[in-house]
Amino acid sequence: MSYIACGPNWMPSKIRKLLFGWFFEASCLRHDEGYRRGGSEVTRALYDKRFLNAMLKDSYRTTGWVIALKLITAYIFYGAVRALGFLSFNYTNEN
């Protein structure tokens, strides 16, 4: 299976790429890999926090007004994965 962009797996990849893939793609791929590996709710929170930190780091690599746009988007993505990520996370019996 190919993972090409941020966004929920149930959404068609072309739409995910259009809506979410314009930046943070590498951060999304790492985050998705963590979700596939799975673990506990504590592990999920750690993956989500790492995701936020990676997006913030990516945001500050740009200049001008784009930084503000990326920072806002990073926090929206983070809020979305904290609120709805449980639907995609691979919960296991591991601690």
C-alpha cells in the first residue's frame, strides 16, 4: 500500500494529496509509520507530539508569511490527530 500524503486513510489518495500533501509530507509518513507499528495510548500521544514537533521544525525552515500559514496548519493537523487518530491507530497489548 502506498502512503503519499497526510490525511485519513479512508480518503482517496488523490484528494489527500491535494488537500494535505502540499507540505509536511515526510512528517506525515513518519507519523503514519508509528501508527501502523502501534502500541498503547501513551505511545500514540508520543507519536502525535513528535509529529507536531517535526511540523513546527519544517515550518520554521520557510520564510515570510508562509511560516504563519504552516504553523497554523501544523496545529490544526495536530489537533485532528489527537481528536480522531484513535480511529486509525494500531492499539496493541504492548505498554
